[in-house]
Amino acid sequence: MMPPAPHRTPLLALHEVSKYFGAVEALVGVDLEVHAHEVVALVGDNGAGKSTLAQVVAGVLSTDAGQIEIDGEPVTLGSASAANRLGVASVFQDLAVCENLDVTANLFLGRELRNRVGLLHEGEMEVQTRELLERLTVRIPSVRTTLRQLSAGQRQAVAIARTLIGNPRIVVLDEPTAALSVAQTGEVLTHIQRLREMGLGVILISHNLNDVRAVADRIEVLRHGRNNGSFPATASHESILAAITGAA
Amino acid sequence: MNAIASVRDALTRNMRQSGILIAFVAIVVLFAALNDSFLSPGNLTNLVLQYSYILILAIGMVMVIIAGQIDLSVGSVVALSGAVSAAVVIREGMPWWAGVAAALLVGLLVGIWQGFWVAYVGIPGFIVTLAGMLLFRGLTFLVLDNRSLSPFGGTYYDIANGFLNGWLGGYGYDVFTLVIFGIAVVGYAVSQWRSRQGKIAYQQSVESLPMFALKLVVVAAVVMWFGYQLSTSRGLPVVLIILAVLIIAYTLVTQKSVFGRHIYAVGGNRHAAELSGVSVRKINFWVFVNMGVLASVAGVVFSSRMNGAQPSAGEMFELDAIAACFIGGASTTGGIGRVGGAMIGGLIMAVMSNGMQLMGVPQSMQQVIKGLVLLLAVAFDIWNKKRAAVAR
């Protein structure tokens, strides 16, 4: 993978971003850059601010200080849909899908295609769903299967595929492998690599250093809401662990 | 996935829906065998007239339930809208359509009121509509001054008691009724065929041609038989037309529109829907507005059928409507249910009440049996879900 050249404008850049919940410092002066064709992993202990940062980027939480730039332009990510319009799509832990709806309905939820008379254009949505799942190499019996009937890994794949509707440029994945078996984790990591091949910038949040090292181009460590080191994927397990725990 | 697995998959998924249809057919056959007059033209006509307002309520109720809410106030809204209509038409001597308009306005305002408290204040629908049940019953007493108002007579009376017939003649049967039913069957066949062609064009899976044809023939036969029975009695009930239009319109809204899709999403996973850009508040608000309006439609039909307004009108209607939805496959946790299912659920209740009345089963026993049917239907639902979860 090509290392991002320094002169290139990053897709997404956070400068000195801070977020407080009352007296709790969730994020303090955090910097982060994500380029196209790049998977950036965010790691850290529980409560290090990973999920808070993900929600800031996704537009779910507002910042108390700092600047967010997309393509070098300062932006305000006021809401999830505002972030969506700016090309940021997110998958959150456990919350991303409606189990009572089928795969196609989930992919297009909130962005349904309509036909001439304003009703749902099921045929076109199915065609696009099949195409997307193929690009991500997701294996699902039928695009009309309800999510309740899918495995946890397949649901996560649907959640990731969901983000690609509306052609985003940045995808935020919050613990996509947390509840998965080894085989399912492997599949989800393959999907993440597909996202990178499509030219997207990916922010991957994970507890699992093995997963992260398998797929990320760069690993950013957070500790107590602050940046605590940036590592290439080739960095040793011990050095990253030290940055996470603060033992260095 | 091989062919056998996909067939099994389809069966599992449709078991709740097809199971309820089979139960319905079984109940009809049972009563037909027990009582000669059950399937007589007169009784079938009576069935339509007697339970139409419950079915109208169930259409709105199933949408409320899919959204993960409940509405306990519909019986009181039926009473209030009927009372206002009676006050306008009978007390003030205004024309019939003014009464209908006033009733629908009451329903709209009730819907906006309850939708506001549920969607924008965030009080659970159960509480808001429990309050509404008392509130609108009290207002009914106020409007009617604790007395019944009757009779409507005239055109208003014909809404629930009138028939369309005789326009095309016929000996012993009404040709007009048969023509309308014929048009309905052809329309159904054409729409099914077009949707099948559309699915094939987009490489969606469809049932095999013989199965498809069989389905059309069975539906056509049942519908035409029913139409013939009506035509040999008093013709086409006006209220059946109202009901048919509502069922078709709301099937489209729930299954084919973005609004309908979002109702399912909100009921299935409120948070996921919100994150996907669905406005949960708007959906909840409009679902209750819709319920209010449909309750007032039921109020018009009921007051017309009773040819007047009583302070106690519509008591327990909410429970019949809710039972219809749950028997018809709606899930207590929201996100699952269909207008068609609720209609079959409502018909099961209607057929059981009517059949047991014909057989002279005492009222007390009827209640016991209906209660048990509701319990068993939901138990079957839960059992079915657990089985599906294990199969995964």
C-alpha cells in the first residue's frame, strides 16, 4: 500500500478536537488524518475516547473545541445526515440494522429509491444491493432474507455494505468484529480491504490488535482522550500495547 | 443454498401468514358444517355490515402496532366522532356530509393531539391513549349531554346500511354487484401479473407459473362466489366499497411506500432507524394522526349503522381491533405485522362471533372462546419465533 504523500490533502482531518461530558474529558486536543485508499485504526483501552471520536466524525456528537476538515475545507458535522451528505458513513456497535427488515430494505433505509409514482422502487434497489454485496464479496442467500435469519457476521457485512449507498468517501467502523467468531472476523476484515481498494478512507475502531494489524495501514493510539502515538502496521505488538496502557 | 433449503426457508418465513389463513379457512368450514345458514347470502351480507368498523380500526391499529405503540383510545374516538356527527346532523339539522366532515375533523384533531404527546413529548402511546380513552369518552358524554341522539336517516344512514344494486338488472341476482366483483378480480390478476413480470425483469425470485396461476384461480373463485352470494341477497354494501378502498390503499402505503417502510424500521429498531436518517418523531406523529382519522371513519360507519349516537358507543372496540392485529400476526414488540393479516385476524373474530351467535352460544362462552383464541394465536407466534431462532 502506498504511504500517503505529505503534500496530499487528507480526505478527513481533525485538528485539536475536544469533547467534554460535564467534567469528564472524553477527548482533549485530538488530531487525526485519513487519506483515500487508507485504513486508519483507532485503538485504546476502554474509555480512551475511541467511540466518542467515532461519533464526532459520524456527526452524532458535536465537538466543544477544534476543527474538522474534509478535503481541506472546514466543515460542521451537525448531525448524522449532515455527515452523510459530506460523504461520511458510519457503522456503530450493535445498532446499525433493523432485524425485521430484509437485506435490501436495510441497505436503503432512509435513502429509499422511488419509482415514477413515488412508491418504493424495489427492483432497482435489489439490483444495486446485489452489485454492492458482490463488490464486497459478501455471501448472503438472498437479498430478500430478513436480517433476523442471518448470522452475526452476515449482519455486520450488511451494515458495512449499507454505508456504501450514496457513495461515501469516508467510512467509520466502530468495533465491527467485537461479537464475531474467528471465521466471521476474517470475512469482515476482507470486506474492509475491499473498501480500501474502492478508494475509501476507513477509520477502524477495535480492541483487537491482531485484527488491526492485519488490515490497517496506520495505527493511532488514544489514551485518556489524547493522542498517544502513531504506528505503522508493521510496528511491534509490544510497542503498540505500551502506548495503549501507558507503560512506555 | 439448495432448492430444498430455499423452499423450507420460504415456508418458515410465511408460516405465520399462511398459518393464519389456514386457521381462518378451517373456522369458516367448521361453522359452515355446524350451521346451514352460516354461508347464506343474508348472513354473509350481515357479517360485512356488522364488523366493518372493527376492520377499519384494525387497519390503523396494525400500523400503530408495527411502529411499536398501541392505541387504547379508538373506542372512545369512535364514540366522540359519532356524537359530534350526530350533533351536527340531528341536533343542528345540517346535511349528512357536514356530519361526516365534522367527524373526520374530530378524528384528525384527536390524532394530532395524541401524536403530539407521543412523538414530541415522548410519553408512551399506551399512557397517552389510556388518557385519551377517558378524555374522549368524557367529551362524548358532554357533547351528547348524557343522552342518545337519533335517528340520522337519509343518506347518512345509507353509509353503513345502503346497497348499490339494480343498476344493471338481473333475475334473482344483481348484475351490477357481479360486474364490480368481476372488475376487482381482473384488476387483481392484472396487478399480480405485472408485479410478477417486473420481478422477473429484475431477476427477483418468483413462484412457478402453475403455482401462480393456481393462486389466481383460487382467489378469483372465492371472490366471485362471495360476490354471487351478495348479489343474490341485497347487492353490494356501500360499506364494503369503503372497506375495500381502505384495504387496498393501506396495503400500498405499508408495503410499497417510503412512509410504510419507515414505520417498520421504527418498530424494528428505533435507534438504527434514527441513525439512518428516519425521523422517528414524524413517523410516530403521523401514525397516530392516521389512527385518529381512521377511528373517525369507523365512528361514521358505526353511528350510521346504529342510526344514531350513544354515549357508550364503541366500548371495547379497541380490544377487538388490537386482538385482530395480534391474531393476524403482528408482533407485540413492533416491527412485524401486515394490513392483510390484521384483516384476516379481524375476520376470524367476526366469523367466530357471528357463527357462535347463530348457534346460540351464550355471550359468556363466546368471550371465553375469543379470549383463548387470542392467547393461542400469540403463543403460536412466540413458539414460531423461538423455533426460527434455533434454526439459525
